[in-house]
Amino acid sequence: MGARHLLAHPTIFISTETLSEMSPELEKCARNLLVCEKSSFRNEKSRYDIHVSQHYFNYKVSVLIPECAVLPATVAGLMDSFGPYYRVRDLPVYKLLEENFLENVLKRGNFYALSYKTRIDEDNTVAFLPTGQLILSVDKDTYERLGLEGKPSQYNHRQVMRYVVTVDVTEKSMAPGSKRYQRVLASLTERVPMKCDFLFSRHKNAAAAAEDGALKALLSQFKYDTHKPILKTHTLKDMLHPSLKSSDLRGDGPLFSPHHFLEWLGAVNLDITCDPVDSFLSIYNCPEPHTPMSQGMLCTLTGLLLPEDLHSLLQELRNYFDEPKFSSWLAMTVHGFVDSPVAWGTTEHGFLKGGENFYTIVVLNNQDYWLHMATGSHDGCPP
């Protein structure tokens, strides 16, 4: 009586649709995949934290707060505290597996590395996950010369032209001096001395003296730059915005659908008008029901953004509704690197037409949430 109902299990549905249905030719375009979850942050069985923590390689987060003139100081301060990252130039991959770095950085976890300016559909790409896996997505010629066990890419065409090699450095067989360790090291030093630019980062709460020393020792051997994520804010004025309630989200609703909402949200982020104008007919429009919004705050942070920092940001955004607000919702959208060899967890990621992989969390003022996870055709289903 009067208590807010919490779903016993999160409500999840999956939707696929073509990118366009305007002509037979465009209908041949790649399909995208959208997984939606509706639950409450207070529900012990909700899985939003797993989805956030397993989306490892993120380059942009955007936050939209309707009826807000100034970015809250707590949110701005938290975004400013996001950790630095490094761009390391011409780093041989085997350097990541040398004993000092392997024992004092990689095996301790919370370290992220991603090859930079390598194209997942054309080049050899590399990632190191915070869980201790080295991922090599390589072409057929490189794979045959490496001599390491792997598996064909899920996204080959008629012939196998690409392979994925996974090396788990936390396994006992990868202890320095072991036969497998020596074999992997020889493959990356003698058979195929792969090197590329990398983006590095490490969750700051995992810092320790040994880790700092090993990381600095590696960086000192190469040219590198230190970067901080860049924050930009934009004030929105006099526009329509959706009037959202927790019960509104559905997969096939006549008035509101996740695809329609994400289309509108993307247009707002790109500064594309969605309101009717006498001299211009936009193909985008605000989902119904909607209400006028006198002002809103849109902020964007770009760089190598770690899941731990994004999880902290989400918790702070939840606190925004501790005091009454004019709007009933806000949204956080996180975009993954399009050329990362993985999207969520260790699931292989491909590019095809655009390499999209992102998620949006709509935070409602009653602590319910909607989670939308989107990928292209060359991706597994988000977890």
C-alpha cells in the first residue's frame, strides 16, 4: 500500500531493425542490435553495474540533464577527476609481456591498453583487458607467421581472412620462464615483431609503488604523451523534450519506443533540430508525449574513459534526484571505440559499416532506470 513496486527481475527485450527502409537498396544495409533493460537501481537483481564494468574501451560519455542551467558542481568535479591516460608511440607488443611489467602491472589488474589508429577490419589490432587477457585481432598472414593458437574471426566472409588470438597472462602456464610464456614471447619478438601506437590507462585506485615503477620504466623507453579527458558543456534552449515515466518503455509501443528515443537523443547531441520549423521539415522529431524545455545542460567528456570512473559518474547522477527537480529524468550515453577488438567483455567486436557500440542509461527520479545497449551486425549480443 503506497510502496513503490520493484520488479523481481529486470525486464529485458531485444530488438533489431534495418538502418533504413526507404528503398530496396537501402534495405540491404547492415542491421543493428538493441538490447533494452528496465529495472531499478534498488533492485538487487539488476545488472546495470555489470554492463558498465564490462564495456572496457570508451572514448566518449555524454550527459543530458533537462531543465538544468548549470552542470552540478559535484558532477563537474567528478568528471574533472577522471584519470589521465597515455599515448605511447611505436611500442612493440612483446614489451607488455616482459617480466617486470607482467608481474607488477598486468597481473594486478585494472590496466587497459588499446592499439591506436589501427582499423579492426584492415589492420592488426591489439587490446589488453583489465582482467588479464591480451587480445590480438590479426590478418591471416600475420596469424600463420605468429604460430600461436587462435580462432577464426566470427565476421569473416566466404574465406577465413582474420583470426583472434587470446593470451591470458593470469594462467599458470604464462608464468615467466614457462614453455608457453617463452613461446608467446618468441612469437612476438622473432616471428612477428608487432608494434603500434597504444593508449594506456590504469584505474587510479589500483595504484601501488611497484606498479608505478614498472609503468614509468616502460614509458621511459618510448615517446609518449600524457592526456586528460576533455570536458565540453553546451546549454540547450527552448526545445521540446520527452515526458518520461518508468512505465513508458516498451519494445513496440505506439507512442514511445527505444529506437525513437535514441534517435532523438542522438540528434540533440549532434545539435540537430527536432522541433517543427515553418521553413524546414526535419526527419527527426521529439517522441510523444513531450513538453517544452526552457533550458537543459548537455556535457561531453572525451578521452580513454575507464569503466570504474563511468560507474562513479553514474552513481553521482543518481544523487541528482535527491532533491526535487523540474525534470523527471536524465540520460548518460557512453560510446566505445569503433576499432576495439572487443565491445562487452571478451566478445569479439567488428566494424562492417560503422563499428558502433554504445549504451545509454536513462535515470528516472524514482531510481528506476532504462538501459539501452546498441551494436552493429558484427557484434555478439551485449550481456
